[in-house]
Amino acid sequence: MSHFSYIKTRIRDLEELQAALTDLEIEWKPGPRQVKGYQGQTCTANVVIEQPNGHDIGFAWNGEEYALVADLQFWKQPLSVEGFLSQVVQRYAYQKIVNETARQGFEVTAQQQQKDGSIRVVVQRWSS
């Protein structure tokens, strides 16, 4: 019986996921790699975050999105699973917005962290 949990995320772009983790100063390794769990069990992930206890966490493509995969009894991150995912998803959304607006010819002119934790981003595009 597998001890791995797969948590849905709505994250669909690998490069922006990796950029979000980098923004959060989370060390990650590209996959495919094996995530280690209880009693040596493994599963394959596209991004792996090693933990000091030898039980990794990762993000694995399930055909629709990159799900967080981990043996939650060995979770050793500074935040809870929910807090961790909340930060990753917020940074992913930021990366998605910045990259998509850049593809449309916009550039970020200002950004500000709000008291509620949200990020205010101002973009502009010059037209001729």
C-alpha cells in the first residue's frame, strides 16, 4: 500500500512552477526523478524537493496538472502543506501573469506586496 498523497494544484506549466520555486528560494531538482517515501517506496516526479529526513516531496504530472506528491507523515517543510502550496501557487500565478503579459508586449512597471499577502502588479505597453 502506497503512503504517497497526490494533492491537486491547477499548476500546468513546468517552467513557471520551477521559476516559482526558485523565487521562493526552495531548492529543487529537475525530473524525472524518484521521490522517496515510507519503507523505500518511490514514485516519479517532474520536480523533486529533497528533505533532510530522506523523504522527498515533488510535483508529478498526472495528465492534467502537476500534483504535489509526498508521504505526508514525513513532511519537513517550515510551513504546513496548505501554507506551502499556497505560497507556491501564488508565485506560480505571479510567474504566469508576468510571462503572459510579456508575450503580449507588456512590461512590469511596479509590483507591491499587499498587507493581505497578495501581490499587486502594474504592467504597461507602449504603442506606436
